[in-house]
Amino acid sequence: MTSSAFLDEYFEQYRALLFDDAARRGVEAFAALALAVRDRGGKMMFAGNGASASTAEHGAVDFTKQGGVRGVTFHDPNLMTCFANDYGYDNWVARALDHYADPGDAVVLLSVSGASPSVVNAARRAREKALPVVAFTGRAADNPLRGLADVDFWAPSHAYNVVENLHAIWLTATIDLIVGRAVYETRATGA
């Protein structure tokens, strides 16, 4: 396969998956949930593994700074290693929710496979606590995390980079919807 043919096929995945009606409904539902969380004085707690953790971190900061919706993550190395050591890696996010979640909060979980035990167990704990769950997943349509979500973003692809990038775009599109525009100043101006 030539590089041109590879890239045509590769970028077609984005064109086909990025702008569908499900993504639009997801962005609108996520924005409504985020605003409801903000209005009731809650926070959104974000978590993922690997690159999904990076996207979660980015989302939490931008929701806080741009969207005016308080966002936090649990990816501090001390917290992660302490909770993973004491409760097992599969349970560290769920146990973090035990310590940090308050009524009125929401949980945003990212996993390409939708089957990462640490994230799936966190979704189960969120459900036990009656906290809404926003899930960003890919791969199989019947992945466990997707089945636990109130707001569901699913990319039907097995290509990790494609799924991760779609997640980042959908997440930041939600922030821009809350802001009400795509172009805005993010730094303080003046003295």
C-alpha cells in the first residue's frame, strides 16, 4: 500500500466517525450534564489509563478554565500508587471516588477498549453512588464501560490513535459548546 493510499484510508476513518449524529447528541448531552453539575455546585471527576489519562487531564483543565465547570483528575502519582498499592490497580479509581465524590458530581471515564478494569470498576462505583457517568470508548459495541454510561461516546474502531483522537475532539467540542464559540482568548490580557 502506498503512503497516499494508507493516508486516504486512515483519514476516511475520521471523516466517517467524527461527525455522525450520535457524536452530536453526545456532545449536546455532555454539555447539558456539565452545566447541570456546575449549577448545583458539583464537580466532574475524570480518569483513564495511558493516553486516555492524558485526555482526561486535558479535559479537566479545560472544563475548569474555559467552561467554568470544576474538573478534577486522580492522576497524581502519589494518589495512584498509594491507592493501587492498597486496593489493587483494578480498584484504584473506584476507591478514589469513595474519597473524593460528593452528591451532585459526575464521572467522566475514558478507555479505548471500554474494558479496562480500573475504569469499569470506577463506573460501577459511580452507579452505586448515583453519580452520572460519561464514557468515551471504542472497539466493541458491547464493551462493559459503554453499558454503564449515561452519556456514551463510542468510536467503532480498533485503531487506538483514531479512537483516542476522536475522544479528544468530542471532549473539547463539548467545552466549546459550553463556551458558545470555537475561537476565544484563553489568556488574561492587559496588566
